[in-house]
Amino acid sequence: MLQQTQVQTVIPYFERFMQRFPNIQDLAQANDDEVLSLWSGLGYYSRARNLHKTAKIIATEYQGIFPNELELVHELPGIGASTAAAILSQAFNQPTAILDGNVKRVLTRFFMIQGHPEQAQVKKKLWELANACMPQEQCADYTQAIMDLGATCCTTKNFDCHTCPLHNHCLAFLHKEQHLYPTKKIKKPVPVHQQQLLVLCNSEGQIYLEKRPPTGLWGGLWCLPNLDEGSCPLDFIRTEYDLVGDEPQQLIAFKHRFSHFLLEINALRIIKTRALGNKSGEIKGQWFTKENLNSLGLAKPTSKILSLLS
């Protein structure tokens, strides 16, 4: 949960998640919707799906016991090199160096490493330094300490160098160039996309939702039907769902930011009046009562829009 998400945001999610899934077996036996519903709002939903997959693998292939070898941990879904090292260092006290965002910031300042940390040569150098600094004893303490140093003292902004226990040897501090490290990435213009999201309701007050494919945008989550801005919503529901509805009513327009683009959303409500009966076969989604929504993994924009309904 802490990957790409701040601690204060994570805490209530973590507490609810652990209360429902206190051990690996409980998580392994849960269904996808239940896992994603507890993750709903955190974003980067592949993390939840990978966590679920990993629990199933450990329960079936490792008899419920978490592996303690670096290669085996790294092979588990969603566990990268730094996360695998952090698990072994903190859970098993092994000398496996990590390289998360906080550690990168500490190392680039302490050793004055130029270049953006995600550039191949810079990242290689940082891994070499991380491994060189890793002690053979008190590994868990060291790993926690260097992460905490970056999180509480050697921060991105408003860094507190004078209380830092390492400042006498920090090259960036000695040269008064802390603000220059890590080297900032050159920002590219953020693409903007536009979509209409449809709150399609029937006469019983049910709402129509579709489950996204397991991978990709909002993977595995229940979402409102979407169509391009400028397309006709009534033509869309006639073509896609064989339905006729009342004139669309606007609910809300807002912007939703992803890591690589900005989505401008226009949410419309349509009351279904009748089905044409021209299509056969399975429909793409399901109709849900408002009471059912709390047990579903909903995409954040979908949850925001549905909260507006009386």
C-alpha cells in the first residue's frame, strides 16, 4: 500500500484490510471483489491484484510460509527488487539493500550523484552504493533507519539538515547544494483525455456497472459505461445495450489525474425507459441496487459519481 501512496492516506486502508485479512490464508480464500472493495480509492489497483495472487501462491505452493530467499520472493507477483530486499531485510534481518524513493534521495545527496535516479546508469550506481552501505548486522534496523531518514529529515522539500545525524559527511550539505539533488526529471506536457461516464438507471432504481478486464486501466474494478466526449449517449446505449432512455441529465464534471495523463470526466444520468429486444446473448455488465455497491471494488471516479445519487 505504501508504494506510490503516502503514509497518512494508507493508515485507515491498512487497518481495515488487516482486520478483514489478518493472515495469508484469509486473503488467499477471498474473492477478487472483496479484496478490491477494500482497496477502492487507493489507486494502482494492480498492487491489490498482485497481493491477492501472492497470497494464493504462498498458501498453495509454500504451505502458508513466506519464503526467505531473495530469488523466490522476487518471483512473486508484484514484488520488485527493492521490495523483495526490504522484506528479507526487515522480516528476516538479512543484509539485502533496498532502493526506494527515500533511499535514492538520501544517497544522491550524501554522495552528490548527478542525473535522474531512474536513468539506467544512475540507478546502477545507486544500487552499488546501497549495497556498499548495507551492514551485515542489524539489517532490519538499518533498512528502517535509512527509509525514515528520507521520510522525516532528508525530505524532498523543507529538508532538516542541521538535525540530520549524517550532515557532517553529506557532500550536498557541505557544498550547500541539497536542493539540487536528486536531479529533477524534465517534465513533459501531460496529455488530456475526455470521456463521458453514464449513470444508467432502471425503473427499480438499480444502476448498471461493467467489470473491467483484469489488466489495464481500472483493472478488475466495476465502472460506469464510458464513451468519448462528443458522442451521443442515447445512440450509445441503443447500440451497445439495446436500450432506450430519457434525455441525459448532467450530474458533475471533474478532472481525475492518473500518473501519465489527465482525464476530464462529464458524468450523465440516464433513466432507462425500455429495452428494444433486438439483441441476444450476454450483456457486458450487471444491474446493482445501491445497497450492493458497498461490497464492490469501484473505480474512484465511479465511486465519486455514485455518491451524488440520493
